Amino acid sequence: MKVGITGAEGHIGTTLREGLGPEFEISSFTLGPQSFDSTVADLSNPAAVNEIFQGLDAVVHLAADPSPRGSWESMLKNNIAATYNVLEECRSSGVKKVVFATTNHTQHGDTMGGSPEILDMSRRVMLRLNDPLNPTSLYGVSKATGEQLGRYFATHHGVQFVGLRIGSTGRNDTPRGSEPRPSDDYNMAMFISKRDMIQAVSLALNIDRDFTLAYAISNNDARIFDMRETNDVLGFYPVDNSADY
């Protein structure tokens, strides 16, 4: 399968470029020139996206402004317009599937403490995929919009769409830093290891469904997402656990 990865220069993109390489033929798409082979394109510009996905079977769309404190202008350009452009180009180029990096922040209001990185431990819940959306930032709003764009393209244009609500990825593949931080409870609940991320995306690329939402977190003792639907629909059974780090 020929798979394109947008945002291939990021830490998730790097994990997937390396981890998916043995199973898929990877093409990388980046915002600027890199030390590895990539197609450079500003995905918010429709002209720059024109025909760049020709010949691909699927696209993993990671590229975005990931900041919970990002401005509306940035979210509109880099997250909403860019996602629409990617989906539209996939439609016109005959790409069969898009795997979309959405986020736990689409439901963050049910669990958030004083900031987007703090978990309110007094509000312990077990969230499910069909619970009402509750974003607490424009970033969360932009990703919720991306999910609905995916539903539209799946329903009306036949582009299969898998939205992975990704937790906390941990640049060093660990949920904790060298010193205690206010965000530790959040990271312990939301952590996803590199190998679990690779497994989740591989399964998403291979699943044959029109529209799917799933959680992408490890099998954390502290998790606040109910993984049963993700287990059943995606076949994703994460192997790592933040409590083991």
C-alpha cells in the first residue's frame, strides 16, 4: 500500500515514517525542506496541494498547529482549511482512505483542570467515543471540525476516514519528565507509546470501513477513555501502560 504522511517532520510523523516503513511504501509531505526525501507543500494553499497525492492509496494527515493556545487565524488556516484541502485532493486523486490525527481535546472539557495540560482528578470519568464533544480550546474545535469534514467526505464522496483521538505522545517515549510537573496526571492518563501509535495507525490503514472514530492511547491504568469500542471496531489492543514507566 502506498501511504502519504503529512507533517512527516514532526515527532509523530518521524515515528510513523520509521515504524510503518517495513509494511507500507511511504511518501512524506512537509512544510519545509528536510534531511529526508519529502514533497514540500503548504497544505492551507489549495494550489500547493493540487495533485500531490496522485498514485497514493491512503494519506495519514498529521500536519496541524498542535497548540491548545493557538489563535483562531492559525486554527482556521493550518487545521481546518488544510484538512479540507487534503480531503478534497484525496477525493479528486482517487485516494481511498484518510487517517486523521484528531485529539483527546475534542472531549477535554469533561476532564480538564486549570489548563489544557492538567487533569482534574476529582472529575474521574470514563469517556466513550459517542459522548458529546466538549472542546475547551480552538485547537479542540478545529479537530472536531476535522472529524465532521471526514464524515462528510466519507458519506458523500466515498473517501474512507479514520479519526484517531490521540492522547499524549511523549517525545522521549515516556509519560514523565525528569522532574514532577502539573501535567503528570494528564500524561499518565493520555500517554501513547511509539509502538502503540504505530500499531494504531497500521490498523487504521488496513480497516475496511467508511467512517471510524477510535482512541489512540496506551493501555494505561490511569486512562479515562473507554477502549472497548476501539478494541472491537479497530482491533487495537495497546500493549504499553504508563504505570510501567
